[in-house]
Amino acid sequence: MTMPSSEWNTTRRDFLSQAACGFGGLALTGLLHRESSAAPGNPLAAKEPMFPARAKRIIFLFMGGGPSHVDTFDYKPELDKHDGSEIDFTGVRFDTFGKKSKRKLLKPLWSFQRHGECGQYVSELFPHVAKHVDKLCMIHSMHTEGVAHGPSTLFLHTGATGLVRPSMGSWVTYGLGSLNDNVPGFVTLNPSPNQGGPRNYSNAFLPAIYQGTTIGRSGMKAVDSRIHNIENHLTSPELQKQQFDYLQSLNRLQQQSRPVNDRLEATIDSFELAYRMQLHAPGIMDLSTETEATLAAYGVNQPETEDFGRQCLMARRLAEADVRYIQVCYSDASGNPKWDQHSNMPKHAGHAKATDQPVAALLEDLDQRGLLKDTLVWWGGEFGRTPFSQGNDGRDHNPRGFTIWLAGAGTKPGFAYGTTDEIGHVAVENKVHMHDLHATILHLLGLDHEKLTYRHAGRDFRLTDVHGRVVHDLLA
């Protein structure tokens, strides 16, 4: 049938406008399909906590590999007394699980002294952090799941040893949104491709907008770490703004021609975040604006501390920019966990040298700027190490008892909680499981770990699964 000519009475401008919107609709349909389970409205909009929060943001200093607690923060005089003695231990690895064997105790390789008004013991490995011991809330009774690095690292970050689950940073931004419209809510600095790799900052089944934004990678010098493709040097800022405004005008036309669609609104908002990051993120990442005194405090001018010092200083700048969850990773050029000394425990000294001054500077800097009162600093690895020797001077993995510490944001300063047995092998008093630590950190952020859930595959999931309790004794 021939269509009347009046039906074709349209201008070229109208045709191109309608066609462009049609093509744009195809693209947006694809985006919306991928974000079909996104939260209504802008998913990164700041949300009120479930109850009054102590913390607004978290800086997690991940010491991959399992620092030896009995050589760092958990002083055990009995190890000195019984060095070289053989004691029966029950294995935890797959090939020794449940089996007893004799192992030789290995005394701490570094001396301990009391520090601060609280009188907490700190190894000589950490002379700078020791000066801030009155800020620290130490947990000496941690225990966790998994005995190998991969499962235990996944468990620390996601609450599961092998299953695909959202990372803690993703849960936090899902529950609270972002405090700053110009930067991501979750950033991970120099993450490792190993021991879980991207799953340690993944959104898993949460909407993709909650995935961590990576800056750099393990093995990359921190001075070279940046968000790729965030700056366009080929066109002027004015032209970029015109191009972006035009793109968003097409998106808004699509929005007007459709019923109310919260997912479409969220997608457009994500484009706007990406554009705002072009304007603001380069400035946040530019350390050249810091004073010489600040750079020296973080050890940026020393080869041993420059790399991790830059990461810690970047963490402070991201905290100032109100990034919700900041993860700082310490791993080697291959992405392997640095603190993993199955032999040659003296290597711990090098890792302590690289991290001690930068971590202490971060604590001092946050405190002086008034940020420590609502920024929770979390230092720790995926597990500890055994009090007995492996080979001549190494230690094996120990998920049964180890130490982590927290600082700021309503935690008790100058406080020690829980204990391991007399040789530091097993948590025995006031035990804190990794699920309990997750629950407590969420509580400090004003989130109930039992109510922070997401419906997926027919059930409600949460970071702590069906476990976890808030350790109120850690709260000031």
C-alpha cells in the first residue's frame, strides 16, 4: 500500500533528531539491561545511616601475606623461654588437618617494649607506629576461615572463601552511597591481580556502579598510578563541556519520551559522575601541592618508604575528598603477598621499614586535620603466622589467632582486646571472628549487618552471611 505523501512531510533536522534518539535508545537499552537491578534514582546518592554513625569513611591498610603477630604486636614471653622446644601441634592445612606433629617453637626475632600511656607492647619493627599506640585499638584474638592466601584473602574482603560475593567496599557504598558527587565512593590503590584479584574489590551481584575504582596495580610505582583516560589533552575543556552537554541532552530526550524510569536516571547520573571526575580527580591525585614537610613525614623522599608513602598520602587526600572506602594494598611486583615468610623471617624487617613511617604519618596527619574522629583506619592481613618454625627461620600460616588494629572513628584508643594462648597460636579469650570484625565495622558506619541485604537468586544476601556479632567492647 502506498502511504500518503503527507506522512513523509518532515524536515531533515526532525529526521536526524528522531533517528539519533532511536540509536541512543538502543545504547541506553543495553545499559539499562545490564543495570536491571540497580537501586532507584541515583544509586551513588548519599544515604542516611540506619542509626547514628561513628565513622563516615574507612581506610583499609591491607598487609597481604599475613604479618607475624608474635613478631609485631602480640608479645609472648613464653616463646623466648621455650625457644627450640618441641610441642605437639594439630595441623590446619588440607594435608595435615587434624593430624598432630611435633614442631619447634621459634622465639620473636625482634624485641618488644611498652609504649605510650596505655603501655601496650610493640615490636622494634614499628618504632614510628609505636609513637601512636595510644590511638590504636588492638584486637589480639582474631581468627578466620581459610588457611591459604587465596581463600583467606577473599574471606577478609568478601566474607566468603570461594563463592562470588560483593566486596566490603561495595557493600559500604551500596548501603551509604557517596559523600562526594565528584569522586567514586570506593577506591582501591595498587590492588593485586592474585589471591582473589578483582574479586577483592568486585561488586559481584550488586549493581556494577558499586565496584571499586582501581588506581594503579601491584608492581606499578605509586608515582605512576593514576585513573587511565580521565584527562583529554586533544580538545579544550570548553569543547569537552559542549560535547558532554550535547550527549546528555540526547539522554534527557530519551528520558522525556519514556515513562518514569529510575534506572535510566541512574545511568545518566553515572555519565555525569564520569565527567565530573575529569574535572576533580586529577587535582586530588596531584601530590605536588603538598608541602615538603608533609612529603618528608610520609617518607616520599626516601627510597625505602617512597612507594607506600605515596599510597598512604593519596589515601589521606581521598579521605579529604570524602571517598567512603579506601583500600591501600601492599604487595610485590608480581602481586604476591609480601609478608609471606615461610623461610627467612628477617624479611619482615624490610616490609616494616617500607610501611611503618607512612602508616604513622597517616595517623598523625588524619589526627591533625580532624579527620581521625570520623575516619576508621584498619591495619591487618588475612591471617597471622605460627609460633613454631617452618624450616630454619620461617613461619607458616595461622588463621587460628592473630592481631589487627583499628584507629579513630569511635574505637577505644590505647586499648587491647582479646588474647591468644601463651605462645600466640590460638585465640582463647574474647575471640573475634572475621565476620564479627565486619559486623563491627559496619556498625561504626551506622549500618546493621543483619539488615544490610540484597536480594539475589531468590534469597537475601549480606556481607556476614548468617554469622557475625558487633563487638561493642571495642567502641568508645
